Amino acid sequence: MTVQDTQTIFLADYQPPAFLVDHVALEFTLHPTATRVRSTVKFRKNPDSPVTDFFLHGENLNLLSAYINGVAVSPIMTDSGLTCDVPETPFIWQSEVEIDPSANTSLSGLYMSNGMFCTQCEAEGFRRITYYPDRPDVMAPFDVTIHSDLPYALSNGEPLGREGDTSRWQDPWPKPAYLFALVGGTFEIFSDHFTTASGKPVDLNIYVRDGDQDKCAFAMEALKISMAWDEQVYGREYDLSVFNIVAVDDFNMGAMENKGLNIFNSSAVLASAETALDANFERIEAIIAHEYFHNWTGNRITCRDWFQLSLKEGLTVFRDQQFSADVRGADVRRIEDVSALRGRQFREDNGPLAHPVRPESFVEINNFYTATIYEKGAELIRMLKILVGDAAYKTALDLYFDRHDGQACTIEDWLQVFTDTTAQDFSQFKLWYSQAGTPRVTVDESFADGTYCLTLRQSTPPTPGQADKKPMVIPVAIGLLNEDGSEAVPTQLLILTEESQSYSFDGLQGRPIPSLLRGFSAPVILQRSTTKAERLILLAFDTDMFNRYEASRELGRAVLIDMLCNTAAPDPSYSEALLQVLADETLDPAFRAICCALPRPR
């Protein structure tokens, strides 16, 4: 679909591809204005598809020749691709096209960046390179030959060597076209090595422009740490003998997870201690990890169609959040992630552009890459892990990797592995993928004769196209504190599934102070009036660091408003509570720092 094409695409209209691909061979002769691309593709009819027409996507391509089984053919050409009569039996399609990378200012497909050839094929850029079924559910191994006098010509997979001006690459793992990558140019290389858990050596390379070599060390170390972490936590080893990263100045995404050849915007990979802040290093580390983790959650297992985008992005965001939590500190990382979620996704969810994690339709695929797909999608994975527990989550993920390796999958496939490993019904949980909006959870409470009663009510406001919302599955982690700050009831998980549910806690010595939604256990807006006294106790004593931070933020906000509106002096009780936090050396210094910082807006 081109930018000018305003046709709406609907999830309900999905049909399996008419033809499957067993192998792709591409041959490039690079030229800034007249690159030749020769493709040889082995097709066969898909027995599971009701579609019979042979159609290949293609945009801004000059078709020079086309053959089927060695016989020249004359396809019917359109602005979006071509059609052709084909045999009933498996056949070989061959074509040659000419493209102009220098004129490709969309940075989608093959383009030039300061004398460098570079590709970006997600979501629909491959159709600007050659004629092909440019959809994520068509997966095949690729062999690539590149003719160029440039010093380096890179593609996906394993390098098969270079002879003269010809470089060859082979990617043995089936992949969709959106993961294809090619880079050609003059680089300096920052290299290192990694040995997998099974003892396989992997060459690691970061390709940069001359002068940037001294800005690669941190990114390389982050890559090695990410590779080891994925082995230890998810049991996922890297599956090629080389992993290449290229830093590109002109790139319309932060980074791209192309199989074995990640392409990064330079700002997402290069940093030096002389010029970069801590936040720059943390961003680089997180992006390096995210793109590497896509090797399994996005590459080896991809999404069937772009409506399932959160299947790879939400899961991989959650994985990079886990990684950052392990490397940087879980409590502070969680606070930062929730702050970003509230700052971006909650606004999106409560505005005119609200859409589900799995939308039902789209017009322009490039507008699909939203905080809802990524950050809210990650929160759904987190909730699943909370609901089933760590051990069951690991078992489900192992089954997911084993069952769907080499496949293009759906949200239904993802949830099914949890059903199969836990025997739980996740049909109501699936509403999180189809209903837009941020649920509100209202809290009512009472206390009498040592019994604390808590009633939770949920509602989700109407969003565009969705006036009525069904109750969701909302995991609410809760603890109860005594007035002296001791914990009366340790963390328990309440699972809210109805519009209203009540819970009782007996045998208490006095009215407790609830610590609700511990760890921000669900992406909801909690509506409960709290007193300053409660917040002070939570700030000083709560064992849940997220709610401790929340108390500090709300107290600080109230103090600032009071100072601005009433010209009052700072509340001494708040200052004393902060001093108590600062003096507690058992707390992470980073946590103490954010507790004492000016409060962020909700």
C-alpha cells in the first residue's frame, strides 16, 4: 500500500498467502542511481489459501525482464505490483529490476545515506527493492550476492566470502521480507567476540564511519551482556556465527532488528564518556538489548500480519524491560517504565487516537508504531507473568519457542501456549488486546471489628468506535500496613474480573493503610482518596518501592501546589520523610534520588 492509497485494511479480511516461498536468491549490482536487482524465487501454491491469483508487490521499480521456469513472461503491471499467469505446480520466478537509491528520500527500501547504501524494509519497504509477496507471513531462507567496489557489502546471515567486487551471504533461517537488510559503504570496524553457552564462537562487529571508532565500546559491551542474559533467563542462544551492527546517520527508526545485521541510527549506538550523559548510555543499552532480543521474539518467530505487531514488539519491549531491571535495578526501572507509560500511552489511550493493542483496521501501516502497541503491549505480557507466576511463564515461553520456531504467529497462538501449560482460560484476558482505553479502578473501603473490607470497581471510558466496554482481567497486587509502618498483610494478588468485587481481611489490630497496585501490577488508573498521613507512612515504610515512590510524588505535588497557591512554607512533615528516605542506606541510591526529585506529572 502506498502513502497515497487510502484503502482501509481490516484484520477480518485476512487471507493466507496464495503462494509460499521455499527459497530466495537475490543479486545486486549497486549503483547510486541505477542499481540492478535480480531475483530468483521458488514458489509453490499454498494449499491452505482460498486465493488463487499470483500477485507480487512492487513500487517505484523499473521491470527489465521476467521469467517463469526460464520462459519470458509479460506480467500485468499496476502501481502496487504485478500479476501473472503461473503453473499449478511449483515454479521458479526470475526477474530483473532497476531502482534509483539516490532518489529514494522516503528512507524505505534501498536508499543512499552520505555515500552509503542502506535498507529499511519494515514494514513495507522490500517492495521498493524487487517484486515479491511483501507480507510477514511469507518466510523463506535468502541467499544474497552483492557486486560493488565499495570496501564493505553486508547482508543478512552468514558471510560466504568475497572475491574481487563480489560478496556473498546466506541466511539459513526463514524470514519475511521486512527483515531483509543490505548495507554497502566505507567503514571502520569495532570488533569483539562472544562464546555461546554451548561453546559456539560468534564474531561481533560494529560498522561506523571513520572517527566514531572510540564511541563503540559501551554498545559492544551491552550487546555481549544482552546475549548472555538471553541465554540465562530465556534459554535463547544466538544462532549465527556473526552478528553485525551498522551505525547510520540517516535512519527513520531508532534501530532495526534485521536478522544478523542490525541497522541503528547513530545516536542509538555511539557514545563517549566525554559527551554523553548517563541517560544516553542507558538508552543505548536498552536499544541494543531490544534489537538483539528480537532475534527470537520477532525474527525466528514473527507476526502473521501487521495487526499482530504487538506480538513481537510488546513481548520484546517486556524482555528489554526485564533486562534493564536486572542490569540497572528493578525498582527504579519499573518506576521509569511506568512514568513513560503514563506520559505517552495513557494520553494516547484517552484521546481521539485511542486504539486497541491489536487494532481491527488501519489505513497507513507506518502509523501503527505507537505507544499502545509497544508499551501497553509490554504491560499485557507483564500481567500474564503476574497471573500465572514465574515458573509457569517460563514453561509457556519454552513451549512458544519450541512450537512456533520459524512461523508467523497471532495473538491467539501466543495465548494458547499459556492455556496449554496452565489449563487456564485466557479468553477474558484477550479483551486487553481488543479493547482500547485505560481502565479506571475505583476503591471503596471500610473497617470494623478487626475486618478490613475492600471493594474494587472497574470501568473503561468509551473510545472512538468502542462505546461499551466489557470487564477486564485486572491483577491488583495489595499489601496492608499498620499505622507504625509494619506490614499487617504481605503482598497478595487480587484478580478483578467483574465490574465490582469485594475482599475481606480479618484479624487486624487496627484500620490498615492499603498499599494498592503494588509494582503497578496492571496498566490502570487507580481512583482512591488518600490522606497526607497515609502517604507519609507509605513513603517511610512501604516495602513496595513503586508505591513508596508514588507516595513521595503525590506528597511533593501537594506541597508544590500549596506553596504556589497559598504562598505557604514547605510542609515539614514531607521534608522529614524525605530525610528519612535519604538516611536509609539499605535503599538503592538511585531510588533515593528519584524520591527526592521534583514530582513528575501523572
